[in-house]
Amino acid sequence: MRILFVHQNFPAQYVHLAPALAARGHEVRALAISEQRQALPGVQVWRYGVKRGNTAGIHPWVVDVETKVLRGEACAHAAAQLAQRGYAPDLICVHPGWGEALFLREVWPKARQLHFVEMYYGAEGQDVGFDPEFPGVDLAARCRLVMKNSALLQGLVTMDAGISPTHWQAGTVPALFQPKLTVLHDGIDTRRASPNPQARFQATTQATTQAGLTLDLTVADEVLSFINRNLEPSRGYHRFMRALPGILQRRPQAQVVIVGGSDVSYGARPAHGTYQQIYLDEVREAIGEANLARVHFVGRIPHASLMALFQVTRAHVYLSYPFVLSWSLLEAMACEAPIVGSDTAPVREVITTGDTGVLVDFFDTAALVDAACDTLAQPRGTAALGRRARELVLARYDLARVCLPQQVALAEGMAAG
């Protein structure tokens, strides 16, 4: 069968599914904008580009809509070129979040579509308006969300079926479309993400606190870890930084490793500077220069280094607005890292206090300090939490045994019609 993947950053969420289908004898191709970082066996990728940027002076509520239409237009033209050569997929697996799915039905009306439904924005209890420190939920903001959802809504209408990684994410979708959804995670490679008592985490610090320091940490060290793709409020960076003065004062041997870039992945950029520097500057005096030497910003690191960090950490802090659940949390759990997480809806889906980790109120700095210090102080006492966390990942999210076989079965069933 002919199966086409469409994702601007392919392979992204399809990194395992696409080659798995190719290995089973299907003709697998992909459409993408970004240059592919890795070649996938049996998968042919076509690149295309967006021809122009947004219109100057366009109404601010439709900037996002126009961006998606421009991407959808470029994708549709690329698809039409393939159709003219006689190519017609049986199944299109597509992430609709950037607009690429908008017009595919016009090119291939008979192809079945399986969408990756990551989020539907704006419902009560989600990220927008969650943090009172960043209110900004006026009429204009709400209207922009309505327009942001318009392309996603079109996808929900057009798709034959959808996949959502977690129950909470699926629950953000309007009830009318819930029957189309299957809750099925991308999958965690628990062979790579696994405990290793002999692991060493090695990295070089950046200039934020001290530049060029070589870290070499093992399970014998008292490591507190925190990771964001980019260090920003939506993933709790500001709340974590405000807890550091208390943690460092009470745990004089703790080494704090902070992983992430200084850009913004979600939400608006600050008016000046970076969130990374803003919140470091806010707590610098309270931490003190002596203790600041134990706070290590290492930027973005290779995946193998991240696994080593999870394998040596004594307490991994994961904070998040009600938003998409990060792979990093599940990978940390698979490595049996003791988790201190925010008591927010997506995190509650995998972390239960006293079972697979510890949950604290996102806004309660004192509770975060206590939970982090208690976890650092009793690594043997948290070992059972780590084991149960890994058991949960193995049962629900294991790539090879659980998620990938279900993904393959769903895709093949849809392609067969």
C-alpha cells in the first residue's frame, strides 16, 4: 500500500512509524519543508518551500491563519505535482498543526487521512490564562485563539481518524470529534531510556553562570535536574528558579543541572532579553555567588547525554502549564529518575504522589523546595518510586511492545480501507 507522511519537520513524531511501515513492504514517502536530519530506511522524502511570507499590515487576528494557508498552499502544490506524475496514496498521515493538511483532500479526495491531533486550544483549564503572572487573556487574545483553532477544526472535519498522545490532550478536542480519536502515544524507547548505575553525565557549562566548567557527575553525586526545550514560563522555569535559593541553602552538596535553550517554544517572548537570564537575575542575589557555582546551565545537549543525566539524577523536576506532555518526562521515568512534578492535568496522567513520584502545586515555591529537598535527601527511599515509574512507562508507553505495534496496525487498517 502507498502511505504518505506529511510534516514540516519530518520525521518528527513519525520517526519510528514511517520506517516500520516501509520494512513491512509498503511504499512510504514523505512531504516536508525542513531538511531531514536523518535518513530513514525505505522512506523517500520530497522537499518543498513556502513561496512568501505574511502580508504586511494584515489583521493581527488572522496572521496565524494566513501562515497556515501559505503552508497549506505550498504543500498542496507539491502534492499536485506528485499527483500529476500518477502518485496517489492510500493513506496520508499528517500533523495538521501548521496548515499542511488544509488542502490535501482537494488533491487526493479518496485518500484516507490519519491526523496527529496534538492540541485544540482555548478551553478552560488549559495553558492560556493559567499563570496569573502572565494574564494577557483579553478579548483580542481569545479571538486570536478562535482563529488559531480554525485550521485545526478544519482538520477534525476532514480527517478520517486521529491520534492523540495522551488522554488529556485528546480531551481538549470538541466532544463532537472525540469518537474519531485514538489515544496512542508516540512511544518511548525503553532500551535507550533505562536505568544505569554506572552512568556518567559529562557536559560543559555555558556562560550564564560560569563558562567552560567541565561537569562529570555520577549517581554518587547529589544531582538535581531540570530540562526545557527552551527555558520559559510555560514549562515552569520561573517557578523552578525561585525555588533554587531554598534548595541550595538546605542541600549544600546539591549540583543543579539545567538543560535547555534561551529561545521561546511556546507563548510570547519577553519584551527584553531572555527568560533564561531574566529569572536567573531575579534570584541571583538570593542564591549568592558561592551557591551559584553549583548551578550549571549546559544548553541543549545530545540525546545520549540527556539519558545519562536522567540516569544519575537524584531528583528530576518537571513543571508544566496544562499543555502537551513532554517526552522528556516519560524518558526520565523510564530511567527510574525520581520525579518532582507539577500537579497539573497532563502530569497527573503519569505521576501519582507516593506511587510514581511526587506532585506539588505549580505555584507553591515552598512545597517545591520541600519536595525537592526531601527527594535529594533520601535516594534509597525514592528508589521504589523510580521503579514504579519505569513500570508504568513499560506498560503504557513502550515503543517496541506497545505503541509502535498499535500505530502500525491502525495505519495498515486505514490504508486497506
